[in-house]
Amino acid sequence: MYPYLFGIESPFFDMYTILIIVGILAAVVLFKFLNKRFATADKVYNFYSLLGLVAIGAGLVCSFLFQQVYNLIESARDGTKYEPVGVTFYGGLIGGVLTFILGTLFFAKPDVKKEFWSVANLAAPCIVIGHAFGRYGCYCAGCCYGKPVAANHFGIAFPQAGRRVIPTNLYEALFLTALAAAMLILLLRSKKTDPQLLVYAFAYAIFRFIIEFYRGDDRGVLIPGLSPSQWWSIAIFLTASALAFYVYYLKRVPFSGRADRPNSP
């Protein structure tokens, strides 16, 4: 772990914050590169790049608000004092995606709106890159750690855990890095944007559902039986399944019409 850059205990040198910022910048740069690579029209790129920044801001706010719901539920259940702390990735993802969709529906012109599916697929690996940096930040900060391990098993000691545990934050960061690389290879070699969004949704939902069984930090309860993130993983998986059916079986593209239209993925 490396919570502070150069060991300087200051908010300006907090590694979690630094890596979140680096992740956002990397996502923005990659999004610009991919849109140039696939010759996205300037007015389409300008609209969605601005909307993407708004979605990032909305996602950061929602990541905090979602966690507060869990905190309130837990404090009411246990009779403990509510503390407005923590964030959750799924809250940020859902808030950001909804902002991106609603912004398109209400503010995009028809010729820009019809490119939603192609641009969303280009945005998918950018989200993964930003997410990976965020998980490396979790590792540096020592949060999102796993369950305790036996003395003869591999583990890492996190101060918050008080003992050696499964480094689930590092495993997830490595998984996201590999996923981003695979998506970019698929994207650049196939020379078409689809199905990047669905690859991300299915792959991450399945991985997150499984890795949650090894998480050891308390994140509250949404519905008893599974962790909040596992319920969201199920919701993401089902939503992706419905979208795949809509796009590939019904041959439709969100906001645009036939999937086999010219210049469509």
C-alpha cells in the first residue's frame, strides 16, 4: 500500500484521489483517440465529449449518494450513528450511464442521437481504463480489501483489516486492466465498435458477482442474502441481456433504427 505520494500526508498527495484523476484523464484521452480512429464526426464527438464530462461529474455524485443509502439502512438496522462517508462504484456507473442516456434523449440533435450506440461502444473501454485506475487507488488506500487468509496462504496486510487478507482490490484492478486491453485489441483489430459495451457489462457483472464472495470490508446491506454489489451485478447482467436481444435479435440500434443501417456497427 502507498496511501500518500512521497509519503507526504496531505490531501494534495492522496494516492486514491491522484489515481482517480489520472483515470479520468486517461479515459478522456482514450475517448478522443478512439473517436478520431473511427472518424467520428466533429459535432458528434463534441457533443458526446461534453456530455461525457457531465456524466463523470454526475457519476461521482451518485457514487457518494448510493453509499449513503447503504449507510442509512445499516445505521437504522444496527442503531448506530449515521456517518456520511464512502462511495460505491456501481452508484457512479449507474448515475453516469443514466446521465449519458438522458442527455442524449433530451439534448442531442437527431443526426447526433443516431450515433449513440457507436459512441457508447467507444466509451466502454474508456470507462474500464478509468475504473482500473480507481481500483489501483483502492489498493493504495487499503480499502475494498478481502477476507482474512490463513497464515500459510497468500495475502496482504491492510491496516483497516488488521491482518493479512485477500487483496481483492488488486485482483479487480488487474482484471480491469486485462479487460481494457482485450477490448482495445478487439476494437482496433475488428475495425468496428460493437459489441464493446456488452463485453464490458457481461464481463464485469460476472467478475464482480464472484469477487464479492471474497470481499471482507463492510459495505452495508441493500437486500439480505447478497451484497449490494451482487444485486447490482445481477441487474447489470439482465439489462445487458435485454440490450443484446434488442440489438442482435431484433436488429435494432438504440435511438437510431435498423442495426444494419449504413455506417452502423
